[in-house]
Amino acid sequence: MIEKLAGVIAGPRTRWVTLIAWIILAAVLSVFLPAVGEKESSNAPNLEADSPSVLADKLIKEKFPSSSGIPALVVWHREDGLSDDDYNLIQKTTQHIIENPLKEQGEVVPLHELPLPALKAFASEDGTTLVQPISFGANAETEVLKENIEEIKVIISDASGKKPFEVAVDDASELSVRVSGPAGISVDATDLFKGADVSLLIATVLIVLVLLLFIYRSPILAFIPLVGVGFAYAVTSPLLGWMAGEGWITVDAQAISIMTVLLFGAGTDYCLFFISHFRQELTREDDKMKALKRSFKDASGAIAMSGFTVVLSLLALLAAKYGAYDRFAVPFSLSILIMGIASLTLVPALLAIIGRASFYPFIPRTEFMEQVRAGKKGKPYRKPNPERKLGSKIGNLVIAKPWTVVISSVAILAILASFSIQIKFTYDLLSSFPEDMPSREGFEVISKTFTPGDLAPITVVVQTDGSDADLAGKLASVPLVDHVQEPKQSINDPNLLSYSVILNTNPYSQEAMDTIPLLREAAQAELSRAQVAEADEKVWIGGQTATQYDSKELTDRDNLVIIPLVIGLIMILLLAYLRSVTATLYLIGTVLLSYAAALGLGWIILHYFMGVDAIQGAIPLYSFVFLIALGEDYNIFMISSIWNKRKTMPLKQAIKEGVSETGGVITSAGLILAATFAVLASLPIQVLVQFGIITAIGVLMDTFIVRPFLVPAITTLLGKKAFWPAKAELVEETTQTSKG
């Protein structure tokens, strides 16, 4: 039935129908549906509606409208001290902005109405810096914020006659200006991802093409997987754009970037899995259509199973409560699903059309065809010796010394995994951005000349019920609090007070996040002391630091839910496919060990060689989902080869040939997949750099340690027990008995 399906997809006539169908589908969807990039959301919420910081920010917006909004901090700085001309420029700029409000502009301090001595009091103690806050609407879109910041740059540049936004912040002779704060950071972060999309796509295509040409030395073959991936992307992008337009899903720049890498990396792998089977069959069968049908029969199950494993693992992210994880689920799983379909329809059709010429100039031929070809050239035919291949040598080593292989492989992975317990995590937004990013430069200036917490104060709202609670004093006593500003009363409730808490440390740091529960405890304790009833329900904490604290809480929860869920789903799929409890357990176990080792080696590289103090808190879950799913891909492809061969030959011989047969294609696929993830390391966004490095390391470990050595060595040691339960064992016994 499977061979008949191959004939329907890639028969003498139907191969053209399949190709034309893909062309029409891609063209129609691209014309009538929007591309996913057009429906990208740059400010989609990551927290749930009932998260404490979200509830606090909502309350602040309703009860303290003058305190809400997204502040942009204009940082005026001159290394040797601000001059009177600089202050005049600040006042001129302020007057222009107040008289000609920007889009969704909120509160602006009227600095232009102050006499010069009063204005200088707003500057830092050393007189080098003045920070001017300009507030915008709490719901202002990032594009609106970007337009406003660009307009501010034009106003200041025109008024000064110079280009202070291009002046280095450490320039002692010139005035420098930067826009920082939540508005500046949001705009810069969005620009980083937008700028990365095109460069990432070009770099990924080039690296895949170069590696395919280097590995297979066939120009036609190098383009076949790229054509398959290209059509899959052309179908996936408008489908995701349509779904996002209907409001069914939300997509952001980060998801699109990683989806592109995943599609090219994993998609190329699936194409190569099929191509390798076709290549082998062409050495046994002179009829290319028969070879194609047999390769489809042998490869379709493993490819479908591998793809289904990745799809389900990625769909498990729907169980996440943190928005960034949840937004990954549908784009990633849909792209892999469509790529799997393309690798089993479009790629076979292309191979059926091109035939053996796909592998030019190293065309695979049967032994008889090679003999005839050699005879025509008047040369003797030399039969290739498969034992000379590296894959055969590895296979021989594995079955000859399985204990040595297992112990050495586990020791290497375990030593590397031990470093993973040293990893420190951060949720610091700014640390993920380049040091020369304007908003980060502005923050560094603020940190050196003012209290760092001025960048993003923490807002503590308290319902005092008219009590005499000394909340300002209690909050000021919390560690890392620099000072607490005078409270503001709500517009309609004088007992509802808002305190702006300024920390003496980076408000985006882990230390700052740790103060959130301490501030809550302090406020509640003071209310309780003042005999305010139900004090634990009358404290709300908002601001960027509180938002990051809630993000960490949700991330920790998602780790506890999604990691076991993914493991459980993959175990079910492996049991259904292999029908072996034993094999399922050691296949899962080896990939988990490889994942831990990848984290450990990734930390060694990032911390000891790249100077990273802590990795982003989202990295472990991102890497886990990809490495577990993609790692099992390679295991499934190799173990299915062993499973098929053991039906017609002794187990050790099946292991040897399975390792040898799949070695080349899995090594090639692993190198390509690792290289595509490594491309992320070229981006200026640390979270993607760290994710790319750790995932690439994990893929390489699966490719060069787990798949060729550890898994087949364990299978050798277990023997028939690897196929437990008994039904699989009986098949082995029956086969061997019939041979006897």
C-alpha cells in the first residue's frame, strides 16, 4: 500500500501533478493571504491577565492616571559637565514638545518654565547628566513609540544644529543624547528583531547550501532540499499570517526568527533522510521508479514518526502560561508538519523527475551498471569495499566493545552535564541587548550618574483604610531600596496611596526581582501593624521589575509542566512505533543525558570563554523542547534501520549495518541542523545567541556521540532484551529458527 502511495505521489505522470499542485498552492496562498511577518505583534503580552503585576498596572492606570503610561527617558549627557547652552537646548526642546504634542503623549515636566538654577537642580550631582521623562499612553503601539522617538531626535538635532544622537556617550567635548527607559528599550528591541529577520534568512540559506555542496558535491542535489523548504515556507507563512489575522494565534519577531531556522534545519534533515534511502536503492535497482517506491516504503515511516514527534513536542508549548512560550507552539509545529508533508510528496516528485541526475556528478549505479560503464571505458571494475567506510568501522567498534563505548560515552556526557548545575540564570532584559544599543547606552549613563533604579521605579499601591501606617519608612528599610518618593493619592480615594520605590541596583536584575516579595511583605506587615483588615489583599506592586518577577514565576511553573509533558508524549510515540518499553526508556534517557551535557558545555563556552555571567531564564525550556524532539529524530531514524534489518540477520550484524547505513546521512543532517542553529549566534540578541549555541552543541552531541556510539552500544549489550516485550523477542527467535 505504501509503494502504491509512492506511485500516486511520484509516478511517471503524477510526479508532475504533485509539483504543479505545490506551485499552485504556494502561489494562491501567497497572493490571497498575508505573510506572517505582516501580522507580527511586537507588544503581545507575556503575562496572564490575573498576574499580580498586571492587576497592579491596571489599578494604577485607573486610579492614578497621571502615573501610568510608558515613559521615554531622554538622557542629556556631557562628560565634562552640561553647559548653559545645553540647558537652553533642553528648555527649547521641552517647549516644542509641550506646544506640539507627539502621538499619545502624556505628562511632560515643564522644564522650559524653570529658571536656570532650578533646572540645574534636576541634573546629576556631578552636573554631567539630566534625565528628562516623557510619558506616552499605556497602550501605545511600538510603532507609535518609534515614530515619537524619531521625532524627538529630529527636534533636538534641528534645534542644536548638530547630531547629538551620534556622539559617543564618553565624548568629553560634545553633548550626547540617548532615549532610554521602557519606551526606548521596547523600540530598540523591536528594531533588533526586525533587522535580524532578513539577515538570518540569507545566512541560513547560504550555510545550508554551502554544507550541502561540501558534503554531497552535487549542485542539483544541494538545491532539492532548499526547494522543498522554500515551498514549505511559502505555504506556512501565509497560513500563519491568516491565522494571526483571524486572531487565533499571536506571532512575534522572535518566533518568526527561530521558525525560519527550524524550518531550514529540520526540513533539510527530512529531505536528506529520504534522499539517502533513494541513493541506496539506486545502487541496487536500475529502474529509478522502483528504487523510488522502495525508498519511500523504507523512509516514510521514520520520517513521519520523526516529524510527528517534533510536532507534538512543540504543540506541548500550548500548555505554557508564559506568552512567549505559548506563541511558539503553533508556528513551529505547523511549519514542521508542512515540511514533513513536503519531504514525502514534493521531494519524491522532484527526484522522480530528475532521477539519477540529481546526484551528478557522483551518480549512484547498480553493480551491473558500473561494470558496463567500466567496460565501455576499457577499465577493470573495482567493487567498493563497504568495510573501509567510517560508518562500518564505527559499527564494528560498537559491537566489539560495547561496554567500553557505553562507559566512555556516559562518562564524557556526565562530566559535561555536571557543569549544568553551576548555571546562573537572569531575567535582565537589558543584558540581552548589544552594549552599543542606544537605550542601553542611556541606561549605563543613568547608572553611573544617578541611582540605577531611576530607569524603572517600582510602584507600590496600598489601601490604607485611613490608618497611620508608616509605609514609606517600612518600604525604605527593605534591602536594595535607595529611597521612596512622596506618596500620591488616588483621584477618587484618598486612602489609596501610590509609592514610587527607587532601587540602588539595576531594576532589571535578578537582585531587583528578589525585592518584589520583600516589598510586598513589608507593606503587608505595616498594614497589619496599623490594624488594617485583610492586609494581604490591599497591596499591589507594578512596574518593570514586578513584571519580570511574575515572568520568572510563570517560567518556573512552565518548566515543571512542559518538560514532563514532552517526555511523556515522546515516550507514548516511541512505544507506539517501536513497541518496546526497553528501547523507549534508553532512547529517552540518552537524549536527556545529552541535553544536560549540552547545557553544561554551553555554560562552559558562554561563561568561561565569552564572559557571560548568567544565561537567560527562558533558555533551558527552549533548548529542552528542541533537543529532546530533534534528538529523538536521529534515534528514530537509526533505530528503525536496526529494527528492520534484525528481521533478516543476526542482531549484531543488524546493528553494524544500521550504524553504517545511517551514519553518513545523520552526520550530514546533524551538521546542517547544528549550523543553522549556530547562525543565531551571529545575531546581536543574547537570548538567541545563547539558545543557538546550546542547541547547536546538543545537536552535535546527538550526532557524534549518542547516535553512532551510545545507543547502538546499549542495544548490543541488551541484545534481545532491547525488544522487550516478548512479542518482539519471538520475532527474532522465529526468524533465526526459519533460517536454521
